[in-house]
Amino acid sequence: MKKTLFPLLLCCGLAQAAPPLRALDDQELGQVSARDGIAFAAHIVINDPALVGAVADSRLSLGFGGDGPNRYVVIKNVRGVIDMFGVGLSVERKPDGGDYVALTLPGYVKYTNFGFESLSVQNDPQAPVTSSMGSVNINGSMWMQGQLRIWAH
């Protein structure tokens, strides 16, 4: 009995084939509703010291020029873990009929040993750090709500 059922189901599936795809013009595309949009979660690991061969002296340098010599803000050994979820992206309709893109702020964010070893201002971004303006280490969680809304003028 099982052997005869499979070909029957296969034939029924082929008979129910979807209509061919076609391009939509702007007016038709504006009528498409995706319901909830796109939602995603992220697990971001930056310079994890537990990894074999991890970098011991990483730097993020921002250079600034002006009338005098260039200066660099050097952030040494940025590291940590960020977990977030509940980030959404959708297209919404304004009361005037126009559309906007809504980026939902993450509902939950958790930081684990997230921060940096030192912050300094130097003339040479690759020189040894001799004077630190401090360090940061964040462990904790936060909940957010709201949207970032983007539209064209």
C-alpha cells in the first residue's frame, strides 16, 4: 500500500504547480504586504581571547588633521561579545499614504566583557601606548523599544 501512495502524491504535487513568476510595476509592488517584515538576531564576538592565535595587540585608530601635525585616537584591544535579538526591518505606510522603512531597535541586548584596554591620543597610531585615558569593560543586559524611521523627501 505504501509503494502505491508515493507516486500518487508525487503526481498530485506536480498538478498543483505554482503560476510562473512575473515582474511587478511600482503600483502593484506598492500593494504587496509582507506582514511582519524581516527580524533577526546576532551573536557578535570581537577578538575573543579564548581563540587560538587571538591577536594580543589590536588597535582601532581614528586620524584627525588640522593646522598642526596629525593626531590619532587609538583604542587598544577592542574585545567582547554582544548578543541581540528582536531587530526588525519592515516597510510601513505613513498617514499621508507614503511609505517609510522602519528599523526596530533590538528588544534585548546582552554585553559580555565588551570594551577596550586603553584609549589614548598619539602622533603615531602604531607607537606604543604610553599614556592611557582609561579603559571600559561592560557586562550587562538592556531592553529597548522603538523604531528608527527612514523616508525619502
